[in-house]
Amino acid sequence: KILESQEEGSGIGTVASSANVMTVHFDAGSCYDYSELNLLVRSINLALPHTILAIEVEGGTISTDKAVAKSRDIVTLTASPEEGYILSGLSGVDNYGSKVKFNYNGNIATFEMPLSDVTLQPIFKSAEDLFINMPTLGTKTVAIPKEVASFRVYDDGGENNYYSNSAAGYLTVTVPKNHVMRISGNVYTESANDSLFIFDGGKTGKVLWKNFVEDESSIPEVVTSDSIVTFYFKSNERKANSGIDLQVSVIDATQLFEISVKEENYQGTIIPNKTEAVYGDSVSLRAVPKKGYFVWTIDADGVEDISIEGKVASFKMPCSYVYAWPTFSKVYSKEDGLYVNMPWRGIKKMPIPDGVTSFKVYDDGGMEEEYRSNADGY
């Protein structure tokens, strides 16, 4: 089977038989009447060679291991970026307007020669306007120059085009030593069929984010633990969408971020063990209640995992400013208004003080506000 029917009014693009026989089956059903089936069929001589044209662009060159090739021959392409540039992406189209699918391995890519001449165009980008397109297939590796502060990541269709059907490509990005990456953005896919995974490090690293169900997903900020991140995007063969649009910021992991706390009031105060810290540092907060109050919980904006033991909370410093505050109480039951909110993301470990008999649990929006999208808290 080359192609199964698609949605009403859609074109099928270009498909080809594997030999000199093709069967077309048209099943209209009995529920609706539509205008027509309208196909153009061409006979292609597979023995004839086709030319490969590479368009010259600023920032580097590409070369192929052959100047002409027969349909279905495998062609190897090598990209050579100039100093200060990286290979951001590749585009290729045949004489019928069909896109070429590339299988990447760093700056080397292979593709299957289409049924006609093909035109290839590399995309080289400098630090000032850097973006990277995901590979359709295979693995693409990119080393980000030290002068780059941020860049965007798109699917293989780039910023303005839909991604390819049957994509299954990895993009591994490395930034300079002592730097990490902060990633956010949007993904528009066919619901439950096309998925984006973001791995901390290589392909087997911790999953920082994944989408399985939503056809439109907003990615909250996720941060790598080191200088490497891997993106994996797969799509099915039926329907595409506008795809991936990610913003990646390169952060100096030795940078100090401020820790501030709520001012002391009549209920008590909170004291941090430090007022600034670098990403990954251990931080503790000690809550001191006034007479008649006890420590109920401790929270910190921007912190995903926080552990509370008695009057002390501890966490790892995120890649951002932190604001922390305690919640003191002098009531011991839900009837008197005792409650706790779920964390938006991450894990909050909270012991229940002696004397508490009951309390309410609300989502991260609390008793009156709606919860935020992409919540994933314990």
C-alpha cells in the first residue's frame, strides 16, 4: 500500500509504484456525494539519470558524491559551513514540487534520488539570527558557537511550512561547557499521532517534555542539566500541521541568581541560607513562626521540587530568580479553613504537623483561580 485515502479536498502529493504495476482502489461509500477523483499518472523511465543542482548561498557550501543519479539511487551530501556559521537546515524539491527527505548524520546527509531532477538548497545561519530545522529522518548534530545567546528550533518544514509526513528525526544540540539551555515554545500537531520529545542530554536521557494527546501544546520552561539536549519528532503518514516553534536560551551555568523572601509579618518570618546561588546549588529556607502559629507549608516560585522537613525547606536552585514564602497557621482543620495547593510542576514533599485533623487540597490555582495549563505536579 503506497497511500491510504486522506481527508476531503486534500491533495495526495506525489507517490510512486515500486515496479511497473500500480492498482488504484476508489471506495466512495454511500453517505455523501463529492465532486471527483482527479489523478495525474506519469510513466517514468527508471534507467534515465537525473541531474542534481545545488544552489549557492551565503555561509557555506554543499557538495554531493555524484552529479547525476538514477531514481532511487542514494545520494550523499556534505555541508561545509564557513567560520561563524552552522548548517541550520536543508531543502530539496523535484520537478513535481515534492520535497526530498534527508537522513542526517551531523553535516552529512543522504537522500533517495526522486523521479526527476532535484534542486538542493542549504540553510546556513550565523549567531545573530540562528534557527535550526529538525531533520526529517536520522540524527542531526549541531554545536552552538559561544557567541550565541538564543536560537529557535523548527520542524523540518521550517518557520512557515508544515512538517513532513512519516518524519522520525533526532536533533542533538550542544552548547559551550558550563552552559545550560532553557527551552519553551509551542507545538501544533495532529492529535495523538505526532509527538515531540525533549531529552536531557542524548537520546537515552531524562525526558524533559513530551506531547502525546494535545494537537496544540504550550511548552513551559524546561532546563537541561548540562550542555546537551536532544529533540525527537515523529509524525504519521496521513496529515501534517504547522509543527514546532521553540525558543532556546543559552544560560551561563556559573551565573548567580537572586533568592528573595517574603518580609516578616505578625505570623512569622523566613530566612534563606543564602541570598544568591548558581544553577543546581543546594538552598535551604528556615521558617520561624511567631507565638501561637505553626509552620504549615513553604513555597518558592520557579522551583519544581521542594522538600519540607519540620520548619526547613530545601531545593536545588533553578536557572532563574526565586521568590519564597512561608504559610503559617493557627488552625488545625478544614472546618477552620486549612488547605494546601498542589504544585504546578515537580514534587512537593510536605509533612503534616501534629494536631492537624483535616485539610483541603486544591489544584495550583487554589480555591478560587483556575489551574494552569500543562500542570504536572505531585
